[in-house]
Amino acid sequence: MALLDDLLKKIVEKKGSDLHIKSGLSPHVRLDGGIVRLDGFAAMDEAAIKKEIYPLLTERKRETLEKEGTAEFSIERRDLGARFRGSFYLERGLSAVTLRMIPSQIPPFESLRLPPSVLKLAEEHRGLILVTGPTGSGKSTTLAAMIDHVNRNMAEHIVCLEDPIEFVHTSKKSLISQRELSEDFRDFPAALRYALRQDPDMIMIGELRDLETVRLALQAAETGHLVMSTMHTVDAVQTVSRIIDLFPPHEQSQLRVRLAELLRGAIALRLIRKKEGGRLPASEVLVGTAFVRKLIADNKISEIPKAVEQGGHYGMQSFLQSLLEVYNNGWAELDECRAAASNPDDFMTRVRGVVAGS
């Protein structure tokens, strides 16, 4: 596995986020959001990839690969100060691997440049909190920082259900139980059912992937637990709509009432290139105030963006407000902020208004 060692060292050295290995191609790395070829490494053939990666897969993971054509796994490399979340999959019958770098140490919340209201959400005792965004937007890091805050400051039992385990938590003031799909449980719905019998205060689900998992997550929140998870949605409004749309039409009216009662908050993330290199998050924060709950229950989802924009007193902020802060502080170029905006024209109008009024 000398070749893989060299590749992992290189991605850490270059501060890349993801390593891509495909049969017949040179390895590639994602740097500051873009994919580039790794210099100094030749194309890897099928035999070389299997030689490097197969020893990392447990017997169960190999069975999953054979049955489903893909398998998730993780690597601990303390000598590099990092863990790696891997996805081994088949492409046109040939092997391909993606490895995402995860720091061994959970980043301090302050380093994430997220609003303090995000930590207040983590201190809730019941309900549902969602961290959303595209792949690679910092969802796992944000969740880990929120859990770490609770772990350091509150005496709770936190059950984490993951695929695979990414950040490893050490029990501090709280007791943490981390379980991994395929190794410790067969599927998320089954694990959720059993988690409710394990005296949890908080349940973290790696991702809400399907209707059954969402149903059980809501039931867990209704029975007095705090449930935190992630979804691949672009903003707070889409997050609320996605959950509702998962349910059959005849259930949606009652579901809106339940969701209004249970949703404590949603944090949506987008990563932006910084001027000096690296990336930072722009964020949208929705807090489940009485007004927001009424909008959800009354099916006035389209009015949520205005509530977020005007909800600064409650710790809310829109992507537009976050991007303006990033730009006005000189952290990122104008084009980067504009490209990340939900409505680039609205963003430019606000920028021009600030410039004209200054």
C-alpha cells in the first residue's frame, strides 16, 4: 500500500478535500473546489487499485461491493492527522475510488465562521435540526462541531448512526455511542428503532435518505429526543419542501403540522473560495420561531425566505446576508460571492446599494 500512502500524504500536503482514483487514469484531487490532476503519479490499472484498496475493506464491505456495486469505508491515519471517508464503486465494470479527507481533530466551532445561533440550536433538548447543502459543503464538519459542543458542555447520551463514521468523538461530559452502517447495524430505520431503546438524549443520523428514515426521525423527535441529521438541499425552503414532498399527498397536511411543531432549525451551507486560498462557508440559518411554525403549518412555505431575512433578532440569516458579509469583509472576490448567491441579480443590487450608500 505504498502508493496509497504517497497519495494520502500528497492530498494532506496540498490541503485537498477529495482524492479520485479511476482505472486507466492518473489520480486527481479537488483543490479549493476544482478538480486537478496530481503531478508525479502515473495512471493506475485495475490490479493496482484493487491491491491498494481491497485490504481496507472488511468482509462485510466486500460483500456490499459485490451486491450493490459500491461500498463506503473509512481510513484512520493518525500519522497524517486525518481520517479519510472512502467510496469504492464500479464504473463500466472497472474500479473507482473517492477518498474525502477529514481532520482527525474536530475543528473548533469558532473556526467555521457560523452564527452563534447554530450552537444554541445544538443545545435544544427535543425536536429536529437539519444541516443541509451539496456534497462537500461542510455538513459533516458542522454537525461534528455541534456535537462536540454538546459533548463538552452537557451531560447527555448521544447516539450517532453513520455511514461510515467520519469524525471520531471521545466521550467528555456527555456519553457518545458511534455506530456504523454494515459494521454495527444493517440499515438506518432498524438502527433508529433500536436507538430509542438505548436511553438517548440526542440521536445523530448521518443522512435522511428515504421516507422510512424520515418517519422514524420525526417519531424520535416527538418522543422527546433531539434528532440531528443532514439533507442534500440547497436552502431552508427546499429543506422544508423536500421533507413534506417525501410523504404521500394524503399525509402532507398533517405532516406540515407535525413538522412545524418539531423543526427547531435548519442550517444550509455553501462553500466559497477565499481570496488567500482555501474555502469558507456562506450559511443560511432558519430558526423554528412561532411565526415560522405557523408558516409551515399553514402551507405558506414560499414566505419563509422573508421571515429568515427579517429574523436576525432570533439568530436567523439568509444566504444573501451571509454572502454580503463575506464580500464586505473582503474574505472572497465579488465573482465568487455572486456565483454562490441564490439570485445573483439580487446580490448585485444589494452590493451596488451598499457601495452607493457608503
